[in-house]
Amino acid sequence: MERPDFFELNNGEKVKLPFSDKEYKNRVSKLRDVMSNNNMDMVILTSMHNIAYYTGFIYCSFGRPYGCVVTKDKIVTISANIDASQPWRRSHCNNVIYTDWKRDNFLRAIVSIIGRDDPPKTIGIENDHVTLDIKEKLNSIFSIAIFKDISKHLMKQRMIKSDEEISIIKNGARIADLGAEEIVKHIKPGQSELEIAIAGRDKMEREIAKSYPDAEYMDTWVWFQSGINTDGAHNPKTNRALKNGDILSLNTFPMISGYYTALERTLFVNEIDDASLKAWEANVKVHKRGLELIKPGVKCSEICEELNNLFAELGYLQYRTFGYGHSFGMLSHFYGREAGVELREDIDTILEKNMVISMEPMIMIPEGKPGAGGYREHDILVIKEDGAENITKFPFGPDHNIIKN
């Protein structure tokens, strides 16, 4: 039997995507403007976040390469045969499937899309994602081409959100609040981090399904940490049982079609000692000031500088662990990052309308010191013409989050 290297299969019908066809066409049009301005004949996207951003399709790699070829008049996703027609159904463009029968059929599929008569002279690739192995193979099949990095241009496009994107992000923030409300119902001594996290995750997944009945559901999660486990912002949940006086870190992360949102709160079980209260109040004070500082026209590094000075005045700067906030959009804990919008000392981006950014100060006091634990609050703000809208509604601070049971 002759087995093909690649083929097309439109199995079933196209499904409803998270955004309108107009939205996707607008994104691709802006990508082609970048190509034109940089004299690129073709772009090969390889990352989950950029393929999803421009086509709607979120791939599951499992060790296989995936891609999207964009030319002046074509946009085609390239996927593995293991996924059949799901990539075609879940994208607004065409799709080519490559098979496993021969090594490097992924590359043959790329060539099939553009043909051999007029090979591209300049190709845009994502330097921050393409492996050395893939780059070497691309060099071998496009031997006369010049490769240019396009990743920073794509990031800049993703940093400014459309109205449709802001709508889905606002819904994500709302659902994060619902997950947190459910978690609080289960907080009491003896309950495990794991079981509490499950309750919050299930609540959010069901609400996502209710709000987006045509979506695919994946990657919504909760990190719920207690005691020493609060020292890291990204520590996984464990089976540790809660005790009276424990510091808690509640983190809800609904994922809607690849769009990440987050809510993070410090809480205590039943009671709090004076040193912990003092540290918590200091972090809350910085958080409140940070919320006031986020507005259009302000430089990211300037926000960081002022909050550093405030932490220093309060006596806690030495316990700060990371930047004060980051962008939101097509990203996750395992793909994507809009590093140009982060509240850090080395980022001089000026905030502008339709950027979406968090305020999330954190301090960590090591075990053995008074007030030991990690303290973190986290809200999401949408930059407006003349200010910012806080779309996180769940309350923060000692007045609300000493949970008595």
C-alpha cells in the first residue's frame, strides 16, 4: 500500500471559534503588514500561542512538530495525523496533515503548501521557539533563504487586545472569582490542599462550559497552597491538611480557548499572629498603591521603582520575590509570554489603551522568622483611554480573608 507523506482531510464541519472570522482576518492582516515591512516572503509559526492567536487552533504536541505557514495570500496549519481533522475544524483557515510513515514529513508538508517554483527568499521564524534541530532542517530545504526572527513583532501585536479579546478576558476574571468563592466554602482545619483545589477547579470548568458551550475545555487549574507551601508562587498543590493559623495562597486559573486569567489571594485559617498581620498589611498597602499607578502613559519600570521604594519604607523590600505584574492574553503556564508588558525594573514599555496587566506584589518570609510564609494579592486591570478598569472583584486583605470555621 502506498502511504502518503501528507494529505488534506476536511472531516465534519467547521465549528464555532472563540472569536469572529473578522477578528482572525484582522490579526492575519496585521501579521502580513509586519511581513511586508520586513521584506518577508513567508512566515513559519511553530509555537502554540502564535498558531492559536492567528488561527484558533491550539495544538497538543506530544513530541511532534506543528506549524502554520503564512504567505501573502495563504495561511495553512500543519498538524500530525494523530489529530485527524480536529485542527481543520478548530481553525479559520486550511490545514495540511502530515503522516508518521517517513521522518521529516512535517517539512515536506511545508514545501507542499508553497510549492517549488518560487522558493521564499526571506522567511520569518520564532527564534524563541524554533529548536536547533528544526532550524537546521529548515536551512536544508530553504538553502538560499534568509531567516529573520519575527517573535518580538508578534508579541507586540498580542500586547494590544481587541474588544473581543477583552470580552473573553473579563469573563475569565469573573469565573476566577467564582472559583475563589467556591474554594472559601471548603477552607477549614483538616481539609487538604488537593480537595479544596478540586472544588474550585470543578466550579470554574462548569461555568466555562455554561458560558462557552461550543468551546474545547482544557488546562483550567487551581494552585491552593498552605503553610510552608506558600513560599513559591508556582508551587503545586499537595495533600497537606490545613491547620489553625495557617497562611494560605489561593490561586484560580480559568483557561478559555487558550486565554489565561488569574485570581490570587492571601488568606488565613481562623486566626493570625501579629507578625503575619503586619507583613500581610504591608503587602496589601503595596497592592493598593500599585492599583492606583496602573494607567495609560506610565512606564512599567517607573511603577516598579515606586513600589520598591514603598516596600523599602515598610521594611519588606528584601522579601520581594518577583515582578509586580504581567500581561494577559493567549498564554499559559506552559506556553506564551508577553514579556514586553511586565512590571519589572528592566521593562520600559509605556502602558497604553487595551493592554491588560496584573498587579501582584509578593513577599516571602522564610521559615523560622516571624510571619513566615508567602503573601500575594493579584488583580487584573484593563487599560482605558484615561485610566484602568479593575476586572477582579474578589475582596482582598485581613478584613475579608481570615476564614473562620
